[in-house]
Amino acid sequence: MNQKDFVFIFAATDREAIQFYTETFHQSLVNCHEYSLDFELTRGKGGIRFGT
């Protein structure tokens, strides 16, 4: 959404994710990255993981 806030969208394709974002938030996105569900993001002292 911006340099501080981000959104994760689970979609079948990049195109589907981008379309969902623009229709939901009515703005252009800053960037779009595809991650595996096993990928872990480090944020502060914790992490974010979506897989098992």
C-alpha cells in the first residue's frame, strides 16, 4: 500500500492479485511480489509465516 503498510493477497496469479487490489482499494499498488507459502518474513523481533 505504501512504504510502511503492506497487504498480502492469496491469488492464483499475479494478474488476479493486482486486479483484486485495485478493485478493493481503488488505488495503484507500489509493487507486487510472489512468495512461496513456506517463505518467512522477518519483521521487528518476530516473523510472519503462512505455511506449515
